[in-house]
Amino acid sequence: MFKVFQAEWRKLRRPVLVLGSLASSLFFTVLVTVFMFKNIDNPQGNADRGASIGRPILESASGSITAVSQVGLFLGITALCIFAAQSAQEYTYGTLRNLLVRQPARLKLLAGKFAAMKSFALLIAVVNISVSIAIAFTLSDGAKVSTAMWFTNEGLAAIARSSLNIFISIVYFGVLGITLGLIFRSPISSISIGVIWSLILEGLLFFVNENIPKWTPVSQFNTIAAGGSADISYTHALTLGTSYVFLGTIISAILFAKRDVAN
Amino acid sequence: MSTNASVGKNAIEVHGLTKRYKNLAALSEANFSVPTGTICGFVGPNGAGKTTTIRMLLGLITPTEGSAHVLGFPVSEPEKYLSQVGAMIEGPAFYPALTGIENLRVLATMGNIAQERVAELIDLVGLQGRGGDKYKTYSLGMKQRLGIAAALLPNPQLLILDEPTNGLDPEGIQEVRDLIKKLAGEGKTIFVSSHLLSELEIISQYIVMLRKGEVVFSGPIEELLFAQKPTIIVKTEVLSDLEKIVAIAEAAGHPAVIRHGEAHIEGPHEWAATLNRTAFEAGIVLSQLNPTMPNLEETFFEMTGAR
């Protein structure tokens, strides 16, 4: 499996892919972090859907990581797109047949690819978290936010905890991407469906019944990144999100292991 | 990799191999074998089931019925033999944004093959100086060469090539032919499908011929060609005289047809002198009288009805 991991990284390490993924995810991270600190006193709010995140929250031990925790959806969608494209393009390019000739153990191949993509997601998470904390620290003086608690033991524990949650969320979005990629075998179809579902359909379902997001996958993944929300508890999101991921993994494994490679 | 005692005789053995998609039989109860160390041509019209067969031999698709063994191992256990098999299936397929060298390195890493092999193969297939360019900038011929290099990565005992000369210029075709002969000379088994039947006739010792998902012949190429009836090919100075030639031949009990401005008469070569004399007496001037044995292409058309 390690050989598959190494081989996959030969593809993932392309500068266009690495820099493109980082640029698209950092765009949202930087935007949200700057917006949160620059608009801290704005009566129209400084967070998602007009919510206000005030000084007491930003000055708490988890204040350094509050901004990036709000970007979970965008980081997740970046991962979804990368994972979906990397898995589906093997079918559209016809390269899967080459890979399977060199590594016929299909589940080993899938596991190796998945591990490589997880490590790529970890890279995205670490860079985004680091940049967000750096920007937050830089803007804290201007926003009159005390950072005294940020780097205490409690603060570092909060950073570690939130980083883990963001990483879990990104990986869960990625599993959704892989599953869609293997089902549709087309990067365009799988990414379109994944993004439309994540950004539009789940939002519309909220207007049909405001309890529906408590049970939909993207809401759970997003809530995990944020460490819980007013509507969905962290434990609920983690349990239900993990169930979705487990189901997605089973579907991916069955499709990949059993389906004829006929193109 | 472990070895299997039964590898010695046949590199590929296929028994009753069938692949059905719903009601369509892509391959129906195929039986053939490919002796170790030979070059075996795999021929058939488009849609005859060649690529389906190759995919089953490589473990990419599952047979509906029947069995097949590659290097002595069943196709249901591809991990036991694929480390000794190189393949190019349905043309080359690589990542467009990676260079030729990077594409080979991905496969070498995946198959636990030494990276030094990549440079050797880039040279062997004539891609020196272009290996560092992105695959998407390659011509069809260069893509084909990279595909052959990828197939050769594991220094395979068995090489399966699907249309390896597709897109190559005459010089490239000759290079591939020489390469295949060289590899066979090293004791490797080559299973090669191609529409260039004249090329296959030159290099193959064995032939497996498919038609509509069924094997219509498998065996030594001499056996195939010698089983065909000798033919006399006739051209006349006046084109309309060809019909008279056909009439003369049929009156003498030799079936004949007009094809591409020539009369093709089934008959022993000795009868050519009789025909020449009879035509002269009838006032027909022959511009060509050529006793011949059918070549692979003619035999292919005859047996598959592909013309």
C-alpha cells in the first residue's frame, strides 16, 4: 500500500495542483479571517449569515482558531473536488487499467490512493490553519482583541482540538468526493453534483424543513469542523457524519473492487 | 513471485471463456492457447471480442463463464502473475499533465520497479529528449511509444499489446516489429493484436482469429495458411474479359470471383498454364497471371467475412 501512496503523491505533488488547491482554500480562509477581525464592531455582523462573533469569543483560548473553524465548508468543498477529480479521472483518462495491471490488489490500490489524498488534505488543513492564526494574530491589535489566552496550554489544546476537527471534516468531505467520483466516473459530473449538493441543495432543504440539516451529510461535516453549532451538537455530527463516511467507504470499496474496468 | 510448474508449455490457456453483457455475448466459449516463447497474432474485425479477451486475461473484467490461465495462474488471481506481464490495452493512456518520464515513474513506483528502468525504456522506444515533456504535447506516435515503454517496465515474461503500431509511421512500425522480434528472441511470449495483418504475418508464429466473439482459428500460422486453397490471380488487357475468364474457370470446375479488377480463381497452380492457353485461344490477352497462396489478410477476410 505504501508504494501506491508514493505513486499517488507523484501525481498530487504537481505545482499546479498543490498551489491551486492552496490558493482556492486560502482565498476563503483569508477572507473570513480578515472579515471577522475587521468587522468586529459592525452591527451587521462579522460571520456567517450575519452572525456576530465578539471579543469574548475571540479572546478565549480557542479565539485563534475561531475564524478558520468557520471555513470548514469551503475547505471541505476544496477537498471534495480534489478527491472526486483524482478518483474519477482514472476512468476518463483510462489510466486505471495501467494502475491495475501494476497493482492488481484493488482494495490495496484504493486504500493507498485514499491515504495519499488524506495526507494531501492534511497539508491543506495545516497551511490554512497556520495562515488563519497568523492573520488573526496580526489583526488582533487593530481589533482590540487580547491574545493572552491563545498560546497558553489551554489555547494550544484548543488549536490541536480544532485542527483535528477541521482535518476530520476535510477527510469526510473527501470521502464524499471519492464516492461520487467512483459512482459517476467523471470529474465534471462528480464535482458538479458534490458542489451543487453542498452549496445549494442542502441549503434549500432547510427551507423545506429546518430539521432536515440535522440529518444531511454536509451539515454534519461542516459542524464537525466548527466543533459543534447551536443547532447540531458535535457528538451528533461526528456520529452521523462518521456513519455517512462509513457507508461511502463501503460503497466505494464495493464499486472499486467488483466493477469491470471496461474503458 | 512464486512460480508455477505448468508455466513451461503455454503462457496463455483459455477454456470456454465467455463474457456476456446482458444478452450480448462479447466472447463466446473461446478456447485457445499461446505457447511460451512465441509471438502470437490476435486478429479479428472490430467488435470481435479481442479487447474483451485481453481485459479478462489482465483481470480487468470478470469472465461470465469458462476459465483462463496466464503464466500458469488463473485470471481470478491476477496478483499472482501480473508482476511478470506487461500490457498496452486499447491504446496508450496516461496523465496528460505529467511528463512521459513522470508517467512511467508513477507506474514503476506502483509496481515496485527500479526507477532506473524508466530512463532505459525512454531510450529504447526512441523518446530521448522528449521524456521530460508533458504527455499532452505528444503526437499519437510518441504516445504509442510511451505505451510500449510502460508495457515493458517490469521486463515481462509475457507482453500483451493491443494495436501497438497504431499511429506510428512506417519507420516506427518497423522499429516496433524489430523490438517485438528482439523480445521474442529473449524468450518472452508476445500476444499482439493488430489490424496490420501483413506485419503480423511477418512476425507471428501463432495466430488466434476471432469472429463475432468466437474463435475461428488458433494454431501455427503455417497451419492456417497451408489449409487455404491455392489461388490464381488474373488480370486482362480488356477489363470486360474478366467475366469470360471467370466463365472459363467455372466451366473447368474452379470457383472464381472478380475482386478489385482481378479474377481470383481457386485452383492448383499447375492449372495456370491451361488457363493461359485457353484464354489465348479465346482471343483474351492476359496482362497478369499469378499463381499464389492466400496471405494472412486474404485468409482473414475469407474466414471472418470482414470484407
